[in-house]
Amino acid sequence: MANRSARLAMGTLATLVAATACGAKATVKPAGAAQAVVDVVSGQTGFHPTDVNCPSGVEAKVGQEFDCHFTGPEGKPYTAHMRITKVNGERVDFDVRSRRS
């Protein structure tokens, strides 16, 4: 029987974007993306990551993809692959798929 906390976590969550002034492109807030990872992983597996790191400067655009990294069960490195599925104002929806790195 597989360890529940080691299962692949998948899900869709929303976060807010950081809107910048003067017509510059909106970017995803790294802290918001990290919270989406925590919510999906803990909701799907019961494991609650505490050290999720997501990149800054990711354009809030449908189809944009990026990776966040965190320490998973037993101290193993994991990657959460994020794909933006919808942008509506300051709301960004993600498809989140995590796996052992």
C-alpha cells in the first residue's frame, strides 16, 4: 500500500496576481502560487509542505508554465509544475501537478 503522503498531488487552485502600474504585464505573486501548492498537496495527500519556493516575474497569462519546489515526505525534494489555466482580473487559476524531483 502506497504511503498517502507520497502520492502525486494534482489539482486546480486560484491565486491573485500582482498588478503593476503603467500598463506593464501582470505577474503571479510567488507567495500566492506557493499557497496554491500547499493547498493542493495537503488537500490531496495530507502532507503539509512548509518551504515552497516559486519564481517571481511569471507573467499572468493562460498557458504560462513554471515550477515551484518544496521538501516532501522524508525530506525528499519535490517539484510542483504549475500551468495557468485562467486569468480573470486579479484571479489566476492553476493546474498543479507535483512529483518527486
